[in-house]
Amino acid sequence: MVSTTEIIFLVEQAPEGGYTAQALNESIFTEADDLETLKIMVKDAVNCHFDTPEHLGLTKDEFLKQMFSE
């Protein structure tokens, strides 16, 4: 069984408008004007933070699929 680590984001409305997302257990932060764009920005920020999710025991595609499956 592969152990995975969850990345939990705190999403808040920014005082100047738009939204921010900050990971609670990693040094990841991003912002956007709307929630749909914020979701894209979070994916990009996670990709930039982890070159590969090998530390989770997953391929990058598996990681992204798990993280953003709907």
C-alpha cells in the first residue's frame, strides 16, 4: 500500500479583492481574481513546488489525478 500525503489549502477572500490559497502543511501560496482561476493557479503552484511527487510514492500524473479528481 502506498502512503500519500494530503496538501490542504486554506482559501480566503483577499481584502483587496480576489482569493488566496495557502497550503497548511507546505510552503505553497497563490492568488487569483476568481475561484476557477484559483484552482488552476493551485495546480500550477503545486507543480512548481514539487518537481516530481516521488516523495509521495506516486508518478506526477497519479498525484495530480488524485489531488484534482472530481
